[in-house]
Amino acid sequence: MSKLAPATITRWVVSGPPTLFMLLFFLAPSLIMVLASFRYPGAFGGLAPVFGGGRPGEDTGLTLENYQFFFSDLLYTEIFLKSLLIALISTLACILMAYPLALLIARSPKRHRDLMVLLVILPFASNFLIRVYALMILLGPQQALASTINGVLAAFGCAPVSLLFSTFAVVVGMVYVHLPFMVLPLYTNLEKHDPTLLDAAQDLGASAWSRFWRVTFPLSLPGIFSGSALVFIPVLGMFAIPDLLGGTRDILIGNLIKDQFLGTRDWPFGSMLSIMLTVVVLALAGLAARLGQRKRDGGN
Amino acid sequence: MMAAIQAMARRRPPGRHVAGWPQRVVGCLLVLLVLSAGLVAPPANAANVLRLFNWNNYISQSTLDRFEAQCHCKVEQDYYSDNEEMLAKLAAGATGYDILVPTGNAVETLIRQDALRPLDRSRLPHFGNLNPAFLGGFYDPANRYAVPYAYTITLLGYNRTRLDALGLPHDTWGLLFEPKYLEKLKGRVTVLDSPRELMAAALRYLGYSVNDTDEAHWARARDLIIRAKPYWASFSNSSYIKELTVGNIWLAHGYSNDMYVAAQDAEKAGRAFTVAFSTPKEGAVLALDNMVLHRSGPRPDLAQAFMDFMLDGQNSAELTNLIGSGNPNQAAMPYIRPAIASNKAVFPDAEGVRQLEMLRDLDRRQRRVLNRMWVEIKLR
């Protein structure tokens, strides 16, 4: 009989509940989803049984049909590529907008920083759907923004454009909602930079641009990476924003998955799509990690 | 509990905006909440309480008050905003409802699940008030379970002033699908974000049934939709009411009672234009809601007393006057406001009724093929 050291017991008591929580609410549903992706849909929605008889007209057991249907043509792959492109554009836009903001906050006097960070987080105080509805009003065809732009376009003899119900509106919505997720990790990173490094670079004759490009930027890469992960992945799965702001072509992978559960009553296909999405995200994360590794190795 | 997010073949809450998915998510959360509360609190005993599981805003308060006074009982209502939500809640174990008000295809599902009690016609002396045109639906050919309650038609709502100025017709699905009309309406058109409803419109325009499942016909309908899509502003299930009312949108594919609301709102707001709606001559989708007895209800006696009460013309008319829904009760006609009663889009004549079809559920293969076409439509 082995005797448990008190430290071991404490460790288990402390880490047990969160581990159990993750097992119960993350791992178990994920496994259920993997299983569901090999099953048949039930007659009234849900899943047909794996064992035993189903209702009339229901197939039971396991199948590869869902995967075959996905790969039977390029349509679904096209949605994946389109969603990846939108996610990429949104992430780049977030980086471009969040970087100067994070730098500004990090370089501000300490007493102002907390307030500025608070202001960045402030939008979270209201539900994001409400903020997206507000965007719908802002971008609406009779609002000042749209009428100004169309006025300018008309002066140059161009046809009026619609801001709302467009891919542009979808990207604006994505960037707007996810911007704080880029600002915060970037700020946390930039704030920790040692200012004396910049002084040293200046003493050695580096210009302002070269101080940024050769000192600050490389040091901030971990912040950019974690911010990008926090933006890219949610954008990839987002369905609310394309639903509300998108036009007649703006369907993304998130909408497709949502449709399988709420519209088509096809849980197995929805599970399969969701697993494919997870695989794509993991593959991209792995690729990014590999690239980062090689860069570090090459740099040394 | 996963059934609580069961999917929907169609979404059509009458009398108000169609629930978008945010409402549905909230609805599902409420389902969870209600069910968990149900585990703690024992259900009320079979006192003089009638429990009604109904659409939001689908009965007039004064009707309820009169029934309560007449039966010396209390009516408790729970609400849903689409059939799938109601079915999911029942599938997840909600019990104790005497009456449900499902649409035809949901009645069919409930019958197949053996979840309904047969009616006792001897307790429904006013059953004869119903218009025979609305009896004997595919889901319950002999009306052993279902008492028709109210209906909506999926049709076209439009800015009549604009359409007239452009010299466009009002009564054809061609408005949604023909480039010669759409060129004048570019960016001013919305269609329902529902594969079944939009395909139904296209199928009728092509001369097929809304329940046609021939893939070649579906493909023709898909191509028609893809050709028209560049002219549309968006797919919309509820915002079209507001957009029609303020004049951003001139033509919308939607439900008759929503169009009634839009027309009323535009009039009340004193707009310089009128909003009107009509059923395209090619035919359209009819959604008929029915009162049925759920097996779990403790008071079928009270429930049938309520059904018969609602079959009374005056009581039945109150709902139509409230939300502009169609009414399958012939005895209600004298009590319905003339402006509604004379509207062909709410009360079609015999010929118009023949042009209406109810949607039937698709099997899983058909659902998947349709969804794939829907993705194609959305991507192109």
C-alpha cells in the first residue's frame, strides 16, 4: 500500500474539479460529436440509433456517408476557403488597427493606462448582438455614412454602393467585435518591453523606424500570435454577423453548421462539418507553430 | 436535452415577427430553465386550470377573460415561437399541456409519435362552423385530432405606391424571379431566409407543387433563384416588416400576418406610400395551425370545452381582428373587420384556396439535397 503525500492530495483536490469539468463539458461533447458524425440523422431530427431498430424510414448503425457527401464535390470546400479568407482579412485588419492602439496605451503614462484598457473592454458591457444591430443602423442606406459616401461617388459619376448587407459589412462587424481580443494581448506584451532597449538602439544610431522594426516589432510577435489566434478562430466559426450584416452571398462555415442543426435537422452532417473545422484550425495552428519554431532555430 | 436545439423544417410564428435564431437560442435556454424548474416544483394538480401551449400573441386577452368567466377556471399559457421549439420542448419531457397549436406538418409529427388524444366530436358542437376547405389536411385526413385554428399565407408584401409608379404588377412570383421586373427593383427586394419557403415560391412559379421532390425540378427552381439573386438586397425573416414600413424595401417575400402588421404600421406612421400584400396568382404556401389535445394534459374535458368556445364565430374573429391572421371559421366572418374580411390575401376565394398548398416534411435525403442546393444558392 502506497501512502499518498499530503502535497499530492492537495494537488488533486485543487486540480480535480476543473479537470472533471473539462472532461465532462469539453471532452465528452467532443467525443459525442465525433461519434455523431458517423451516424444517420433521425426521422424527426436528432440522431438515429446505432443499435436496434429505428423508426420506419430510418437507417441505423454507423456510416461514412456524411464524409463522402462532403467530399463528393468542391462546394463545401469552397465555403471553407471563403471562410478562411474572411477570417484572414479580419485578422489582418485587426492587427493593423490594434497595433497602434496597443502601442499608444503601452507608451502612455502609467496613470492613464488602466482607464484606456477599461475603455477598450467597455463594449463587452453590452451584448454583442445589440452592438451588431447598432452597426446595422449605422451602415443603413439612409444614414449619414452611406449617403455621404454615395454622394461623393455620385459626384464622380459612380453608381451608389450598399454598405449594409455586403461582405464589407461582414468584415466591419467581425473587426469591430473582435478588436479588443487583439488589443489586449498586444498591450500586455508591449507594456513589458524594456524601454532601455530602445534607448540603447537610439544610442547606436537606429532611426525611429528601425527601432520599431528591429526591436519593438520582433519582441511583440508573441502578442500578435496570441491575438491572432483569439481573433482568427472565433471569426472562422461566427454565424451571427454574416446572418445580420451579410448580403445574399455571405454564407460562412459557421452559418452552414448552424443550418444543419437549426434548419435542416441533419446533426450528423453538422457534426462532421464541425470536426472538419476543428481539424483545419488545428492544422493551421500546427503549421504556425512549426514555422515559428523553424524561424527561431534559423535565427540562432 | 440535445433535442432542445432540434432543427426546423420551417419557421413561422404567426402574428408577429418570425423568430430569428437569437430568439431561438434564448428560447432554448428558457426551455432548459423551465425544465429544470419543473424538476424541482411538482406540477400543479388537476385543479380547474387549462394549460395552453401556444404561439406568442396568438389569442386575444378578452377572449381568454370570457372563457375563464364561463368555465370558472384559469387558463395558463406557455409560448413558443416556432414548431420545432415546441416539439423539442415536448421531446425533452415537458408535460401537462392540455392544448397545443401546431402547424400541419408538426401535427403529423405529433400523430406519428402517438402524442395526441383523439377528439370527442360530441363535445365539439360548433365543429360545423369550420370551412370544409380547411378540413381533411394531409396530416389528419379525417380530423380525428386537429381542430383548425388560424392560418397564414406566404406571399408578397410591397410598397404599392412604388410598384404602381414603376408600372409593375402585384400578383405574380415573377416579381421575385424575373430580371425584367427586378431591374427596376434592384436592391429593394428581400426574400425569406428559408430553403423550403423560397424553393416553394420558385416551384409554384415554374408550375410545380411546393411539395414536389423531383430533383430536376428543384434544380430548375435553384437556377431561377440564382439568376434573380443579384437583384435582391438580402435574405430576411423578420426585418422586412420594418424595412417595408420605412420604405427601404419595396418588395418582400414573407408571411401574410407580418405584411398586415407592416401595412398597419405604415398607415399609422402616416407614410407617403401604402404597403399592401397579395397572394401571387401562381399559388402559395398555406400554414394552417390547429388545436390538438396533448396526451399529457390532465384536463381533456376542459380542453375540448375551450376548443368549442374557440369555434364560436365571435371568439374566433377576435384573433383575426387582433393580428390579421386568416380564419378557417365561417361563422367568424360577420365579426371580422370589413377591411380584413375583404382582403383576398387574408381570405382568398374558393379559387384562391385551391391554389394554396401546405408544406410536408422532407425525408433526410431530401433535406440534405435541399440544403446542398441552398448552399449553392448562397455561394453563387
